[in-house]
Amino acid sequence: MPKTVLLSKVARKQLDALPEDKKKRIKATLHFLGEQKPERRKGKSRMLDIKKLKGVRGREDLFRLRIGDYRVVYFEDSDCLKVIQILHREKGYKWL
């Protein structure tokens, strides 16, 4: 069943700050992710580079989606996918 993709305020701001071509690619990939089967959204997909984040304090359910030089951090809720951050790969995961 397809899921709606929701962006946090921070993620929306980060997405809006990107160049138009990067923004379009990330939006298309997130839309594609929302249409995938649950097991593919959790890292079992050949088409998407998804990994479960380890060592996150207080959060066991975070995933990282790689889209070129950008990393999208999200988790799956009962009815939607919630994007927390959209980061350039050089920024890392220091906020965790």
C-alpha cells in the first residue's frame, strides 16, 4: 500500500535551499519510495540505497536513503513516511 511522504519543517527548509535539479531528483525518489512495498522501504531494495541507522539514541527506527551526494533520514509511521533531515554527505550525522 502506498504511503504519503511528509517532510518536517527542517527537511522542507533544507530541500528548498537546494538547486532545482537536486530538488527534483530528491522529490522523485521520495515519491518512488512511498510507492514501494514495506520491506523495500526498510532496506531490501536493489533500486534504492537504504540502510538502517545504528547507534541513534532513543530512536531504533531511523533509515538513511542515499540520493547522489545527499542523505535523507526518515522513519516509517503507520500511515506515512516522515522525513526528518536532508543532508549533504559532508555534513554527516552529527545532529544524531
